[in-house]
Amino acid sequence: MKLWWNALCLLLTSAALGATPETSSSWLTNNGTYEVGEPSSANLTFMNASVREIKISYLAAFPSLSADLYRHLLNHQDGAGGAGVIFEPCYRVDFQGPKISGALAVAVDEINADPLILPGYRLNYTFENTCGQVVDSVYGFMKHWKEGAKVFIGPETNCRTEATMAAAQNLPIISYKCKDHKQESDKDLYKTFARTIPATTEIIKAFFALLKQMNWRKFTLVFVNDASGGELHSAIKVSGLRNLRWLLVQGS
């Protein structure tokens, strides 16, 4: 929760400082609705101050089944020929979207409730399920950008293309689980991109620097055998270290 809070405040402050009345998408009226365009004197809040909306694009990956596949599994009976069913790419158990998305909603509500954090601005967010696919992620980015999004959170697995598009528009983007690593070395191209966790390559560099500094000759790596743990494991295996020995421990 604290991670979301800090990252969100940083991004939204940057977006708010760069916003102008021409780019603001809507205004808060007396009856609590939003209207596009310049506000009239009759519909401003009683404080005689306009409240501009900052729209956040949230690109996350959620596991899901297509309607056709769901109906097939629902109606399937043993021996009815269902052994050949292949789950589609959007059905994966390592997606982080279901685990962390509630923090975004809470952070937005808390920021909106405190007029001192972003005075004169109100946050709103729109969501797109990328399914961890590049095409779906780019589609969601373009869709939200056309709708007026000024801040982008995500996507989950890939972010190079989205980071390039955000930089072209000078809009902030932060990823919470991006596997691309090129952004770390090319800040001129990906100038508005940030991530909450470092790329695996950066973790390995820091780890080796620590080994050298402390003159440590042996180490043990304990990791969960999932997508993230497997990626770290693979990075160490191809790092050039010699005399590596592995013991696979299975169980709950």
C-alpha cells in the first residue's frame, strides 16, 4: 500500500503541474457530475475554484477465460473428449493484477479525500486487462490516451513500447512488474518511465557487487519456482559463475 501511495503521489504531482486548462478533460459541477469544456459561473463549486480531473490509465493483467471456453468446461463431462482443451494466454496464475489492484483504488480515494495533496485536482482511473500480451497492452494504452489519460500505471509484463509512446507525449508511466530491461540503460529514450522493482539484470549486478565487496565465495539462493523466481534463477545460471550447484526442493 505504501509503495502505491508514494508512486502515485509522485506521478500525479508531476502530471498536475504539467496540466493546463486546455488539456484538462472535465470539471466538477455543483451536482457532483463532470462536464467537458470550460465551466460556467453557475456550475462551479461554492469555493469558486475549478476542480480539474486527472485521468489515470491502469494497464494490468488479470486471468480470464473466454465465454466459449468457459461454457465448454462448464458442460464438459468425463469421457466427452475434453482432454485436448488448451487454455488461452489470458488464463495464467502468475498475474499480479488480482493481488494488488485494490491498493490503487484505496490510494485514489485517500488522495481525493485530502485536499492538501493535489489542491484543485481530482483523480479518476480507467482500467484495461492486457492479459500480459503486447498487442492488448498497446491497444489499452492508445485507447486510454485518446480518452484523455495523463498518467499511466502498468503494464505488467511488457512495457518498452508503452514507455516509448509515453515519452513521446511527455506523460509519466510507472510499471510495477515489467520484465523489459532496456529502459534502465536508455533514459534519453524512456525519459518518463519508472518502475517500482528493478529489472532482473540490475538485481544480478547489485548482487555480484555485494559478493565482491564482502569477498564472499559461496551463497545460497532460495526462490519460489514461479515465473519471477525462475527468471532470477535463470539469470544467475547464465551469469558466468562457475561451480554452481542446485538442489530443487519440492513441496508446499
